[in-house]
Amino acid sequence: HRRPNGELICAIYPSTRGFGYALFEGPHSLVDWGVKAVRSRQKNLASLRKVRELLAFYRPDVLVLEDYQGRGSRRAKRIHTLINLISAHAAEQRIPTASYSRSDLRASFRLTTKREIAEAIVREFPELEPRLPPVRKIWMSEDVRMNIFDAAALAFTFFDSQSRAKQAA
């Protein structure tokens, strides 16, 4: 149930096992979040199908993705392809997109690690605390729940850049 004047922002963060997403109606209103797991040999096609379903259900005003070519981004070629497929689908649906690199996220939060950024997001949205994975040990793979925080960080960076643009105008 969307507010009449609320702009719905959907941020998606693809990963090796699916993608995390976060939906916002403005910088202080988290609407939904989660992880969509993909267990298929054709991960990009399965992920794209789930992204299409998510976008059709929520019909966001803006889609925010990672700029995998930007500074600080180190993504696999398959993820590059998936991000391009998601962007193409958004263009077909006339959903504007915004992209931010890892260095953009760090600058927006003024923090350096993914863990610090996730903890900052939890301070803003305590309802996400149960999703915050335990501190990662060097021998551990990244917890899939961290993708929620990566998506939320993309949305925060979008709101931060919008705020800076308004201040500059």
C-alpha cells in the first residue's frame, strides 16, 4: 500500500546465489527487504525471472543497481551480465535506473567496510537487526543475508545523491 506522494525505490544487489533487495518510500521508510535464492544451472535466467516478478509486483519508480565498472567494484562477469539484463528489463518497463559503485557507497556512508555499513543501516532500521549476520571470520563465505544490506546501502546512496543534488541546485 503506497502513499499517494511516496516514490518507491527498489535496490537490487545480485550475488552468486541470487540477489538481495530493499524497497523504500523515501530515506526513512523501509517497505520490504529480503533475499531471493536461485538454485539453477542458469542462474542469470532464474535471477532475472525473480527480478521481473519483484518489479511487476511493486512497480517501483526507480531501480538502483551497482555500477560494476566503478571504482572499488569487483564483480564476476556473470554478475556483470545479470546487472545488464536487469537494466535492460527496467528500460523495457520504463523504470528509471541509478547505479553506484562500491566507492560511492563508502563515500556516502563515510565508512569503509561492508560490516560497518550494515551496522549503520541497522541503527537506522532496527527491524533489520535479526537479519544482520554474525561477524565474518576470514575462513567463512559471506552470509547471503549481507545482500539485503548491500541493497539497502545502494538505496541510501541514491537518497544521499538526491539530497546533494537538491542542495547544489
